[in-house]
Amino acid sequence: MSVHAIRDKPPVTDVPGQLRKLADDIEAENYGEVAAAVVVLEAMTLPIFGFGGADPKNASELLACAQQKLLLIRMNYMQAIPT
């Protein structure tokens, strides 16, 4: 599993455009075979969408793995900053 920042066109602030680009990239198999996906929207009710094999249990595990990976990236980044 890896974290990918989607920074190409459309602009990163264009959420629908970025989701379309992600779908195109998945169809092009740019991330290999994708078995499941979870999307969390920063919106009033914090909706969570699971796709493919992302039933509630798998979606929870995917989000936990993603959080751990982001924490490791952050810790490595913090170690790279001179004090």
C-alpha cells in the first residue's frame, strides 16, 4: 500500500475533478489491481463511501492502515527537519 498525492490537473482544490482523475487512473491500472476503495468527504455529516470489496469491516481496516501510513510519513518528515 502506498500514499499518492494527486497534484496534476485538475487543481487539487477541484474535488470532483480529482475524483474523476483517480477513477481514470484506476481504470488505467496506474496503481495495479485495485480491489477496494474508501472515500471520506469533509462535509457536514462526514459521509464514508466504500467501493469494490470495501464492506464496513474492510473499509475500517483500510482507513486504519492509511492512518498508520500517514503517521509514519509524518514522523519521517519530522525527523528530516533540523532542530
